[in-house]
Amino acid sequence: MRLRFREMVPEDAGAVAEVEKESFPTPWSRESFWREAANENTCYLLALDGEKVIGYAGCWISFGEAQITNIAIARAYRGKGIGTQLMEAVIRASMARGCTAMTLEVRPSNAPALALYHHYGFREAGRRKGYYSDNGEDAIIMWNTKLAELFPDAVGQGKQVPHEEDIPGGKERE
Ligand SMILES: CC(C)(COP(=O)(O)OP(=O)(O)OC[C@H]1O[C@@H](n2cnc3c(N)ncnc32)[C@H](O)[C@@H]1OP(=O)(O)O)[C@@H](O)C(=O)NCCC(=O)NCCS
């Protein structure tokens, strides 16, 4: 596997919507992702295997806070640490845009996502009752208000180029 990360552009919207479709019960459309990529108050990154889009993560940025809108890895690529690397990339990218805090919502039943967010110091700050319309599940609201403690080297670094690397042993796990 040749894993790399880069910023999403509107032309990626179709490929991103495909990953979205296999990841969420009420997926966003291709048009939504096109608009998100064209909006300068957002930050969307892609994970790619070569040229193939295998994941994405995005957030809205406002007044020094980033709100994660979605993060997903294509089914066949899950459980290989790619979501963890993508989350680091999006935290660093939002810090480069001046963010010091990040928030998101997650289903209590979503064990992999909860593990991912705990890994990066997110803590439960509240719940929205019956938030998810497909099954009435609550949303856990999570915050990390001290991003600088996660990646001190990213503070005040300005815009960063997402890194590119191989996953050791990635081929064996495919
Ligand atoms: C959530 C998601 C992005 C994680 O991506 P991933 O590449 O599979 O995650 P990773 O392999 O980096 O693992 C992240 C953490 O989840 C844990 N994990 C992975 N698969 C798991 C599973 N099936 N059950 C429980 N924990 C799991 C890993 O052990 C790791 O935890 P750690 O840091 O404590 O070791 C991916 O599962 C996904 O796309 N899910 C569908 C969309 C979704 O639910 N997005 C989140 C919305 S809030």
C-alpha cells in the first residue's frame, strides 16, 4: 500500500461520496462534498492508496475552533491505523489554521470511533438526546480544548503539507 494524505479539492467529491455511502446510514451527497471543498472555512483531507481515495476527514473552522463534520475510512482499509494517522493530519492542519480546540459528535455504539477520539485526548462534554434520525441514538459531544498538548510542534507552524509514507507491513494485511 502506498499511503499518502492531501487536501481535498472539489473534483474529489465523487470519490469521497463513495466512501461516505459505505460508511454512514444517511450519507452526504457528492454535491455537499463539492460545496465543502470549495468553502474556505473548512479543512478536508484525503487518505489515498496511490491515487485511490480510501478515506477522508473534515472540519469546519471558526474562531479558533474546529468542528469535525465527518471522518471515514473505506471498509476494506479499516483497522490498519489509517484513521489514526488521518485524524492526526486533520488536527495538525486545523492547528496550522489557528485552532486550539476541536469538537465532534459520535454515537455511543461506535467503538472504533470512540477509541480513535480517546486516543487523541477527546473527552465527553455532554449528550444530545435522540440526535441521530435513523435510529434515535444519542450523540456524545466530545471536546479536546488543548490541541497544543497533543502536538506542541504544530503550534504556530502555518500551513502544513500533509505527510506521505508507507505503512510497514501494509501489503501483508491487505
Ligand atoms: C472510525 C473509523 C474512521 C476508524 O478508522 P480506522 O482506520 O479503522 O481506525 P484505526 O485502525 O486507526 O483504529 C482506531 C482505533 O479504533 C480501534 N478499533 C479499530 N477497529 C475497531 C473495532 N472494530 N472495534 C473496536 N475498536 C476498534 C483501534 O484499536 C484504535 O484504537 P487504539 O488507538 O486504542 O488502538 C472507521 O472505523 C470508519 O470509517 N468507520 C465508519 C465511519 C464512522 O463511524 N466514522 C466516525 C463517525 S463519528
